[in-house]
Amino acid sequence: VSLLAAAWLYSGPGETGSFDLTGLGTGDRYAPIGDGELASRGLVNSVASATLDCTQADINLAIFSNPDYTGSFVQLSKAAGGEQDYWHSGPAQSALLMASNNQGHSEDRVSFQDLFRAEWDNFLDQKLSGTNVSREGYPLLTWQMFPQNDRWLSPDDIYLRIHQPLHITMPWYWSDYSASVDYNVLLFVDGSGLLNAWVADYEWWVEPGAKAGKIGDQLDPEARAGMSALQTEINNKLALADLAGPFSDVYLLPGSQLEPVGTTVFFGDTSTDVTIVLQHK
Amino acid sequence: MPMSAISSFASPARAGLGRGPTLSPLDVGRGPTSCEATVGLRGGDAGPALPRPPKRTHGVRRFGYAQGDWLPPWAREQVDQDASVEDLIRAAVDRATSAPSEATFVEVRSILNELGRTTAHTETVKRIVNKRVRKQLMRGGGKR
């Protein structure tokens, strides 16, 4: 076997029109197809059919509504071995070819939401206790794939992203402010085959207003200090979770895919969940 | 699974369905997923405060556009000799199927993709790179 997978994306139905051929080598996990590559083939919002071929792993082609591998998506999946034709309609601003369920390895799959949602709420509420900052609704637990033009994040890495809207309560004579904080978390397998988390960076945002600068000045050190505490929290959670290594790899799939999906087509949204896949040695 | 069955699964996309099964993006507190696109004050650019983990790779395959010499010499020779599109495709496929590897796939991919920018050439590629040939590209198995 020379390749793990190949994918042909066509602009026309029934494998017609212009096309883009991409693939995965035997050691590859992802092949991103960015908006530039889609545009160069006339495939932006115009992927009408596709053919997937794979050998020793399942292959998944997720077609996203946003150019940064986020948003609603359609995933075309083929179980290991053989070729399958598909048709497709709908948005196509970026696409991602992903190998999963590699033969010769077993996997554990966990939902980012299930693993961490309650933990995050408790963690943040404790941090915000006694302050004029509170959680505003639910966090967005999603991913950030191959971030471009980011000083602190690598374009070759994949991150879990936590986005939390915040509410800043002001003294009664001033209007309250909206704000948010973001953390990007990298999961990795260490030399002992254990799963670890590294909080790669933090971001915050405050809505415009005369007080925005002062709020930002107060938010920044708190958000930065939260990196270390969050990393400890996640690693404690991972240690307590029923995730028995040693592992050889950890990777992410969009949406909820807690079991291998086989040969099928399904729909999801990266804002609802991300699946963490742990590949055993 | 036959293609007809697969196609039926995909049909809801026409109606714009297929978002998250339990919560719509608006229900999950989706704020500015990209701060750059949001008016307001943003920060957090002071850099990572935590020690970096060991370097690891995620097996990301990138097919960049090679500058200048994307066309290998043997293919350039074919073009210079006014070989037909069919002959160029066959030569590329012969090379890739006689010694299937990631390197030969990258080579044949760059040529096929450039040809595949037009419907007419797609038809030609599809005729020559048929299912049997695609199988050989993936798994070896000799020349066509």
C-alpha cells in the first residue's frame, strides 16, 4: 500500500466539471483543502460530487461552511478499503480530508462537551466568584485547525478552543459591558504514551465604550493567570477520565463521532462539539 | 453501500438542514468566534506564558504550489514535444502505477490537478484514470 487515501472533488455532478485531487500518505492524518485551493479549481460552494478511496484506515471528507474549517459541515465517510462515490450540495468554503480508525490500532473517543463542559463551568465560576464578571450563557467548545497568521498558534497544529461570553456588571449609573475570553488548548501524547494538555494562548474581547480600556486592563492579567490554572484543571480531568493508555496519537474530528461512522454521509456543526480520538499503541 | 443510498442521506443539505442535532449555534453562546472580525477591544497578545510541550507532528499533508519547477522534467519534455493531453496523462499514470508511492502520487497529482481545471480535460482524466488505475495508484499492482 502506497497511500492511505485519495479524494477527488468535482464541481459538477457525476464526477464532471473541474476537479481537485488530494490524498493522504500512510503516516498522514489530515490533508487540509483551504479556500484558496478550492477557489483555484472553481469549487468554492460548488463541490457537487466526490470519490473517496482508502486502504488501511477509514477516510472522512468534511466540507465546511466557513473558510477556516469551522461551522456547519457535511462529512462524507468511507470505511477502510475500497472506493465510494458521493454527491453533495451546499456550502463549501473549506474541506478537510481526515484518516481515522487506522487498522492495527484501537481507539477511544470522547466528546469535548461531555468531558469538559461541567468542569469549565465550575472552574470559571470559582475564578469569577466575588468579581463583577459573570458567565454569559454557554461556552463554545469547538476547535481551531491550522490557524493562520497567529503569533502564538502553529499553522501545523490543531487546537481545542474554549470561547466564553462574559458579562461585566458596572456601577448602576453606567451601562454593563459584554466581553469574552478564549483559550486554545493543544492535546498531545508524551513520551510515556500519556495524554496531556497544553494551554497555548488566551484571548479576550471587550465591546466598544469609554470603559473598554479599563475593563481590558483588568481582564488581561486574570485571563493570563487562568492559563496555568486551566491547564492543571484539564490535565487533572484527563487523569481522572477513563482513558487508559498508552497512546500513540491524539487527533480531533468535527462534531460528535463517538463511534466510527463507517460508510455514510452525516451533518454536524463544529460549534456543537468536537470528538477527541485517542489512538492506542 | 450503493451510491443511491448514500445520495439519499445527503438530500437534506439542499434544504439547509444538518446543523447540530440538539442546539443551534445561537443557543450555545456563540459570540465572536474570531475576535479579529469583531468591533471592540481585544487582547491576549502577550504570548504564551506556559512552557511549550515537546514538538510533535499531527501528520498534516500539505500540497503547496511549487514555484517554477512544478512540472517534472519528463513531463516538460512531453509538453515540449507537443505530446497530446492523453499521452501526458498516460505517461504520468504509468510512472505512478509502476512505482506507487507518496512521491509519485504528489507528482501525478500536480499534473492531473492542473489539467483538471477544465471540464474537457476532466473527461479525459476520468477516461484514462479509471477505477482500475485508481486502485493501482493506491495499492500498487503493476502497470495498466
